[in-house]
Amino acid sequence: MNYDDNNIFAKIIRGEAPAYVVDQNKYSLTMMDIMPQSKGHTLVIPKEPAVDILGISDQGLEQLILQTRRVAKAVDSAFEPDGVMIVQLNRAGAGQSVFHLHFHVIPRWGGLQMAFHSREPEQSSVLEDHAQRIRSALSAQ
């Protein structure tokens, strides 16, 4: 599958689409999932164009994994869940719906039912609050 420069994540990276950005560096951008599975559901995406994990450079993947771990620590600190789930899907057959590599960082609590995405977008004020909580936890690392 060829990379589509007009996918929503590419547009967010270029500043052409809005997002609740939590953090970014030379290699990646971290943002809130607008249809979260739980409070604090965060996405970590590479700035390098890659459809999935099979198409990213070794350096890009290394930096993406390090940032994903950093974000997972911040989410854990900010929300104090029972656990933190890291999910990454490759191609439509595995459930990937945006064809730009990304990792989901999802706080989990006992008894919480999970689906791939929420049925409804979260309220802007809630997403901004969650983003700020994670930013604060990242700053404390």
C-alpha cells in the first residue's frame, strides 16, 4: 500500500488539521484520540511518512517506541489507571483505519469494556483537560 500524504495524521503533522497536541519532537507527534476508548487515550505518530510498522525506518521506529514509552509513563502518572495498554494495528485486515503508523496509549481500569473506538467524539473541554494533565506529567519526567 502506498502512503497517502493527505491522510488526516499527515495533515495534522503539517498543521493543516486541528488536533489536541500533547507533545512533539523532531520524530513524533503525540495527541489525544478524539474518539477515546478511555479517559487519557493518546496517540503517538511518527513524523516520518509510513503506512504501518513495516514501512518505517529503523531510526524512526526506535524514536517512536521511546516516545510511546515516555507517553505511557505520563498517562500512567496523570490518570493512575490499573494498567496501560499499548496497541498498534497494521493494515485494514488488522483493524487499522488511518493509514499512517500510530500507537494507541490507552489507560485501563478493571471492568471497563473496550472497543476499537468510542461511538461518539469526546467533548473538546475534556480532551484539552486530558492533554494538559499528560503535558504536566511529561514535564515532571
